Amino acid sequence: MPPAQQLISQMSEANHELNYEGVFIYKRYGKMDTMRIIHKVDENGVQERIVSLTGFAREVIRNKDSVTCILPDDESVMVEKSNPRQFKISQLPEQIGKVSEYYTFSIAGQDRVANRPSWIVDILPKDEYRFGYQLWIDLDTKLLLKSELKDKKGEPLEQFFFAKLQILEEIPDEWLKPEISGVGYTWYDNSSDESPVDKGDVFWKATWMPEGFIMSDQEKQSVDESQMPVEHLMYSDGLALVSVFVEKLDKPMNTVIGPSSMGGVNTFSTMKDNYLITAVGEVPRNTVKLMAKSVISNK
């Protein structure tokens, strides 16, 4: 039986080395979606195309530079700059030893997913401020076949699992081209390389966070030219990620103050003077509440 942390490292490497195509199920917010994924790795890095097979025929094209979302229901296309800091569970950081200070890793046995034998890896938090994870990792390729985000009772909040998967030597470039052209759609391109703000220009910070969380990124962004910039602070322990948004309000808004949740994502909003502070992340409700309430001006 291999060490759990070794399996996690091999899983991350496999995601950056293998070409594959498959169909996966994603369960979140009490809703289930079926999607096809095409994943290619070459000298240009990782490229992906995800196509929704249920509901609206949405597509997502991802490469090292940008993420393009084609939304036929809205007749719009959203283009965002790729953000490698917002990693997926299949791309856990190389510093897995650092993450193990706040989570316990163990092998829970074997199972079968998409007709492929797999190891089951438990990732359990060492405190009440984080969620746990359970991963199913392919015995052969070490690809992630299934994952569950779990609450403190061990109940799944979100699930992802492959129903079909094939490993391929080569993937034609044509497979990564969208079926929907986007002609006649409204395009929103936010993929500019320009840096939104110097770090010294960010004026807010969270003064409380769970042990191990550090600020991983910060920026200012505007929804449109008529609105004030919104400060966006990102905190991570290497696995969980919490975003804190600070927005100045010139006039009262119909904003929900307090907690809200959708699946494993919890949100807490509070007012401080004329600023709306919102913390959101895949962490327990009390974590986002404490972080939002701890935010102070850094001026």
C-alpha cells in the first residue's frame, strides 16, 4: 500500500502529463450535471475543453492564458485570464508536507470508478475551520477518478466522478475547438495582462484566519465603469481557498447581511461603515463569518 501523500503527489503529476477524454458527473447544490472533458498536455501546457451534456449546451475552453465560457442561454461569451493560483483538487500543491500540518492523509481502501480500480484517500482537517475530502485515485495512471467534499459529519457536500474515461496517446487540436461559434453573441473579454493594482494599493486585510492560511493574492477590480473598485483578497492554506471582497457603497443596497450557503460554498456578508465585506469559500460557515468580521482597514 503506497503512502497517501505519495499518491497525492503522483495524482498532481498525472494531471500535467496525461491526455484523456471522458464523461463525468458533478453533483452540487442538490443538482446533478453531466459533462464531457477533453484534456490535452503538450509543449503549450494543459489545455481543456468541457462540454455540458445536460441542460444548456455550454462549453468551457481553458489553456494557460485564458478561460473562455460560451453561454448559449445568455448568448454571451466570457473570457477571463487563467489563474493558476485557484488550483483544483486534482492539482494539489507540491508542498504537500506543508498542507499535512493542517490535514491528516490516509488510505481508506480500494474501490472501482469508471471500471477502473482505485485507491481511496481520506484528507481530514485537524480543526473545525476546514472541510474534509475523499479522493479516488486510479491505481494505474494515478488520475483523479472521483472526489467528495465532506462536512464535519462526513456527509458529502459536493461530488465529482467519472462515468467513462479513456487515456489517449494523442488528442487532435480539433477536439479542443468549440462547437458553438459565438457569432452574434455578446463578448466580455477580461483577459488583459495588465496588473489590476500594486499590492501596496490594497487597503484592507483580514486579521483572523485559521492557522496555516496566508494571503495568496490580492487585487482591485471593477464590475463596470460606473462602480467603485472592489478589493479582492484571497487566502489559502494550500488546499482550501477563501475570497474576501470589500466594496464601498455610495448608497444603500438590498444586500443580504449574514450567512448563506450553496452546497459546500459558504458566504458571510457584513457592513463596516459604508463598506460591504463578503467572505466566500469552500469552508465551514463559521470560518467565513469570523474572517469577514475580522477585516479592517490597512490605511
